[in-house]
Amino acid sequence: MKLFKSSDEKKKSTYEESLEKYPELMNFIHNKKRKEHFIQKEQNFILYWEAYKRIVGYAIRYANDEMKSKEWREVYGILIGSVEGSYILIKEAIPMVSGDRAGVEYENKQYVDMANIDHRIYEKAIIDKENDFIIGWWHTHPGFGFFYSPVDTLTHLGYQSVNSNAIGLIFDHTKLDKKSTGIAGLRLKDVSKPSIKSHHLPSDYEIVELIFKPGKEQFISDISELIDDIKKNKDKIDDTLKYIKNTIKNNAIKKLEDQFGLLPQNKGDLSNRDSYTWDTEEDFPQDLPTFRKFLEEKGEQFKERLDKLKISGDVSKYKKEKVKIQKEFKKELEVPKDFCKTIIQDYKDKIKEIIRYWDYLDSSERLMCEEILTKLTNYAETLRDITINVLKK
Ligand SMILES: [Zn+2]
């Protein structure tokens, strides 16, 4: 164990270490002779109510005046908007991830989290709309105000260096009062000349004036209702999400797949499902679940039995046998069908409880819910396809 760090080691800040992992940004920062200079032009940043509401709603789940300040956690997200002349419209704010406890020293994690976020997957629908694109990012500073830490600056560089209109928003619920919305817009003054000489990135960010649409007073008066609602229902939201994850996803759906699996597992995404439908002539992949294999075999046996009768020409016997087989087959599917139905109903009930807070869920929470629905829908559809295909024979 070393008691003292060598002077060389000492010189390296966490920030610098984090930079080394991102050679592109390192190059960017060192490349002081960038051709593309930041041209100061008139920019008016307009923050829409929709975006503000979503930032506050998500932030309040992780930090509010009813929680102990040591429990407060920061949250992060992206901003969607468009540029119209000198107006930069911040139309939507997407909650992405909750972070570390507030007040704790900034860690690399913050930057990595933002860098790892694949925005497109989650919010493609929004981004596809009109000329909207990712106009910046936002995060919270519960209890410690509006400034950019070195890592914040680094994160912001990632946005403003590629888009001179980019903006970062910071929300601090403790700054929200009768005169303030608790939110500030921050930008780097000159992204072409960041200095790495000091241990901290340039502190030359600026707070930009935000125009609130429809209006600042309305923001302040309307947001308190949402804050009270979120505070009151915060635990219910968390508990419901926990239930959806543990009981529905990790328990019920897993059981359904283990006992009555229909779709090949771990074989890419479920959208390839069509190639495994019942009556294709193709060979079935080796990793079909046991239950599916059992059904396939059963279907083949039924077909053989019926074909024999067909050849024999005994129509009444054929008809009788067909009814019998259909009954038999339907019976095999009864349990999984009911099981799936029960899970879907449970899922629907739970979603109903939190649907009005949907905007205040983060990307992984929303993705989890969507994936569950896709899985259950696919299962139910496959079950139906199998039934139809066997019964029409
Ligand atoms: Zn920060």
C-alpha cells in the first residue's frame, strides 16, 4: 500500500483520467486551432412548458423537500427541439437516467452515463417529428445551484461542439420559489478554446436567459400542483415499477417462458418471429423451447391421423376425429393461454396505476414496460397462430 502518491499521479485529476478514455474529446480539447470558430450571434432560448414539466416531474421523484437532503439524487436527460431563425425552441425534455447522490463528488459515471445513452432507441418517434433533434441536455443539482462542474463542462462540450445552438439546463428544486422557476440555461462561452491547463475545465460558461412559453408566472404557479402530486405518489410509482420488474417480468413471464415457451430464446429479437410460424416448410431452429417442440410434434401426429382417415374415405369418422383432435389440442393450450391472459391483465392493471406519470419515468423504466408488453403480445399472438394453424388442418 502506498501512503503517498507520487507527484506525477497527484497531478492527474479524475477529470483528466476520464478524458483519456475519450480520445475524440481529448483531441478536440487539444486542437486549439479549430477552423470552425464559434460565432456569437443572437440566440433566444425558448423553454416550453412541456419540457419544463417533464424535467421537474422526474427530478422531484429523486429530490424534494420531503426527503432528507442526503437522499437526494441527481437526474439527467436530453432536450429535444428545433431552431427557427434566432429562436431555439426547447420543446421536449426526456428523462434518461438517475444518478448518484447529490453533493457527492462528481464521478466519471456522470459523463459515461450520458455518453452511453442511445437516444435514438427510446425516442425515435419524437426525433422523427418535423425538424426536431437533440438540442441539448439537462440535469439536476438538488440543493447546490446553477454552475457547471468540470464533468458537466465535458458533457456539454459533446453537445455544443457539434451544434452551436446547444444548451444545457440545470434544475434545482431548492431554487424554485415565487419568483424563480428553479431552472437555468447554461452554455459554454467559447467551445473552440477550452483550456486543460488548469485542473478544472474552463469555468467560462454563462447563464443564458430563458424565455418561458407560455410564461414564467404560469410556469411557477402551475408547477406546484405537479410537484405535490409527484411527492404524494412517488412511492406508489416506485413500488409499481418494482412490482412490474420483479413480479411480472422476472417471475411470471420467466415462468411462462420456462414452462410454456413458444418462441426461440436468445435468438435475436422477437421481430424475427415470422420465420418460425407454424406452417413454414423450413426446419425449426434447434433451440426451440420444449413446450413449442411438444406442440409441433403433437400437430404433426394429428395431421398424420387425419391424413390416414382422409385417404380411407370415411367422411363421418374423419369429421369425428377432427373434432376430437381439435378439443385435445385446445386443451394443451388452455393453461398457457390462461396464464398469459392473467399476466397481461396484471400488467394492464399496474400500468393503469402509473400511466399518468409516464412522462416522468426514465428511459429504462419506459423501455422495460414496453418490452414486457411486446413480449406478452408476441406470446399471445403466437399462441393464436398455432391454434389457428392446427385447427384449420
Ligand atoms: Zn452538474
